[in-house]
Amino acid sequence: MNYTVNDEKMAQAARYLDQHGIDLWLIYTSEGADPCLPLVTGVKTVGAGAFVLTRSGQRFALCSSIDAQDIEESGLFEQVIKYQEGLAAPLRELIGRLQPQQIALNYSKEEHLCDGLTLGRYRWLVDTLTGCFDGRYVSSENFLKDLRSVKSPEEIRRIQKAIDITIEIYDAVFAQLRPGLSEKQIGQVFVAELEKRGVVNGLDKGLSAPMVLKGNIAHRPPSDSVVESGDMVIVDFSVDYEGYVSDIARTAYFLQPGETDAPPAMKAAFDAAYGAISAAFACLKPGAIGWQVDQAARQYLLDHGMPEITHATGHQIGRETHDGGALLGPRWERYGAAPCGVLQENNVFTLEPTILPETKPFILTEENVLITADGAKYLSRRQESLVLIQP
């Protein structure tokens, strides 16, 4: 097991704790229930356990004796404290020894990836630490969002590899497609290419098909609908590479006999989507606000006679295809505070200003980009034109 990312993220967490003036971060969990564990520790407990990180960089793990082996072998913790009867006593002893004034816990009103502590476990912690901790509990949300969002060098390497494999699979699949295949059959061609490369779908971490959409554009699995000449098809596809994912979509047109190009209306719609991505990309830099980037793409489409985007222009990717944090989206109630998030260097976003009119053509081309010190760069090879499938 390679714990390079976890070591990087724990060091990053200590810096954030210090910046926020928080003495200690306590992750209380069992059965790997907290969604931050794969990112932060890379290990989990079956029984009740706690991982404790301090602003000075100390790292402690508390677990039952039967859970200790993997945690000890990770080499991530300066002390692995094992118990037999229960977690309460060793946890009280450690907190009493460290004497923090503030303890960060994983609860959040809006960000589910920062909300790993249940109400019952929160109450257990408060009761357990009464008498040995008289400071203040705070939410870890602010720094945990940044911990997920600001990617380390190893995280960026893995995301780039996932993206490269995704583009490679797209090229391989599109070379095999012909009219007469169903959405499900097209999906299985993708599955075969995943299997050849020893990787899995980044959405569900299994050997499963991407979204293949001839019509009824939505988040849904492929159907039995058969693709014929003259149809357009959207594919939305993710690959998982060593725990990190891509999220790339492409639109293809199945040529009719005698055609050498897609119809003008479809080409015009694709050009509008392409231009909207370019408009959003031009706004990407550290310090930009999510909704402002979204507005650039949204307005571009409206100015070019296209319908308004019905969702956010882009979201972050990392361990998940929707990795939380700042969102390139409009200030709608459904998105909460995420569109007001500030972009930071080493954030990785999708750009996907989808065109979904009441009637075709539907267009979705989705790229993955990295925020750099002075702007952004594409991690995916851009789709420059519609993919044309021969009859």
C-alpha cells in the first residue's frame, strides 16, 4: 500500500490547522464511515477509533488491538494507541495530555464530504471529553474543503494519469463504433477497454459502463435504445486510477450514408459549447470566484442564441467525480455557498457548459483543467470538433 498521498495530506492538514489557529483535529469513526478517511489517513478502523492530528504536526491513531496492524504498518502515525475494553479512556488520556483549546470535528451544514460525524457520535464525544476538555469545538469544514480541493503533487499526477487513460479509451472506442449498436452495447465496449487496462469506472469504482445517451439526457445508465445513422450520442465517462478520477464527456455524430460532416445546426451548437468552455477557461485563476466563471460561460451561450445552462458550468474532481469545495456554478439556492468559493492554485475542475434545448441538438463536451499560479491549463486533450462515426 502506497501512503504518499496520505502523508502529503496530513502535512497539509497541519499547516491548515496552524493557519486557522486550531490546536487539534479529531476524526472519530468506525467501519470507515467518515468520507475523509481515504483522503487523509488511507486506513480505517472496524471498531470505534479516532485519528488525531495537531497543528504542530503530531499524528496519533487510537484503535482496538485487532485494528492496529494496518495502521501501524502505514508508518503515518508517531503513536498508535491500542485499547481492548473501549475507546473512551485512552481518548480522554490523550486529549488531557495534549490540552487543546480548540478541537475541530467533521460536521457541516452544506458540504456532505465534510459531514462525517453523526449526531449520536458528536454527543458521545462531548460526553466522553467532559472534564478533560473545556475548550471549544469547531467545524473542520473550512480547512477540510481546502484539504480536498488543493491537490498535492502526487494527487495531480494520479488525476493526470486517469485523464490520459480516459482519452485513450475514448479513442479506442470511437474507432470501433458503427450504427446499429444500442446504448448498452456501446457501454460494454467501454467496459472492455477498462478491463484491458486494469482500471475501473471512477463513478462507482467498478467495471461498469459510462453514461451513453442517445436521448433523454440525464444522469442514467445506458438503455436498450439503438443508435442509428443521423443520431447524436453523448458519452460521460470517468476512470479511476489509484484512487483518483477523471470526468470527461464527448459528443459524437453518426454519419448518414453520403454525409462527410454533421449537420450545420449541430456544428453550430458544438462551436457554441466550445466557445463557452474557452470563455470560462479565460477566467480561471487563483482568487477568481466560482459564480463569476460560470457567468462567463452562461452569458457566452446566451449571446450565441443557445439556451441557458441548467446546471453548474463545472465542479471539482479528485477522489470523487464531484469532489466538493468551490463550484463553478450560479448563485442558486440548490448550490448553497459553493458558487461563492474562491479558486486556488492546484484546484482541478471540469468545464461542461451543456447545451440542452427542448429539441436536438444536445451538446456536452467536458474538459478537465488545473488552476495554476497565474491561470489554468487543460489536463485533458480538448475536443476540437464533433466526433464523426462512419456509417
